[in-house]
Amino acid sequence: MKTKLVLGAVAAAVAVFSQSALAQSASSPTRAEVKQEAKSGALAPAGQGQQAPAPSKMSDKTRDERKATTKADVKSGATKPAGESAELKDDKMSRTKGSTTDRAARKADTAAAVKARKTTPAGEAAAPVSDPPKK
């Protein structure tokens, strides 16, 4: 009984290892094929997967053409300021836009409010609505 068990285990082991060895040798390229691929540059560098070809870094314009385009953009105001503070400047400019009324209209409105006693004296806070005015 022991011999049948041992022979069965050996036969199973031989069957498992022979299949993996045959499959591995059939799918792997030979050393000469690997060397040929390495010389042609078709293989990816070690540790990296397949990469898409990088776009060309060469410009289709000459330096003078780029300079002329940039000057025209700056002159027309189409360029944005460079650097990290560019966004802060844009935010500050949008917050500090003045009112739509001109100075004369604003002065007239203030004079009318003073005359109608709808303003508080300078330096004093407005009284809360819930408290009655003091006499």
C-alpha cells in the first residue's frame, strides 16, 4: 500500500512539473532573441511597463516668431501675470472694483441722507433695532 501511495505521488509530481516546464520553455524567447530586441531598443527599461511614445519637444516656430507673438499678446493684454501671486492679484482686483456711481452722485445721496437725519454721527455705531433710542 505504501508503494502505491509513493508511486502515485511521484507520478502526480512528474505530471505537474513537466507541464509547467513545457509551458515555460515554449513561451519564453531565446537568449539571442532577447539580445536582438535589446539592441533594437524595443524593450522597456527594467522596472517599467510599456510607455507611450513621448511627444516631440521641438517647436514648429522659430524663436523670433515666438517673441513676436508674445510681444503682441502683452501689448493687447492677452497674457496673464506669471508666478504664484498671479491668482491673488486677480482676486484682489475683482474685490476692489469701485462702485458704479460717480463721486458727485454719491455726495448728493449722502447730503440728502444727512438732511433727512438717516445717518449716524461719525465715530458712533448705529443703535440696535430692538433698543429704543435714549432721550
